[in-house]
Amino acid sequence: MVKVKMNVQTTYHGKLLRKDKIYEIDEELAKRWIVSKIAELVEE
């Protein structure tokens, strides 16, 4: 699991993920979102 900051508002598995908020998600999904500019990685 990694932490990402959302660049857009979206839903994922029925949960609302808001722009500029930080969420902990699966590493593989995070990689896809970062490449697509949907989210950015948060350094802990």
C-alpha cells in the first residue's frame, strides 16, 4: 500500500475519492494512476 494525493475527484469501489486529499491504495493501482496523472505519489 502506498499513499497518493488525488489530482481529480473519482469513485473507486463505491468510495468517493476527492481532489487534493491523500488516500492509501494498492501499489499497482497507484502506479497506473500516477502515469495517467490521476494522482501523485506522497512521500512519507
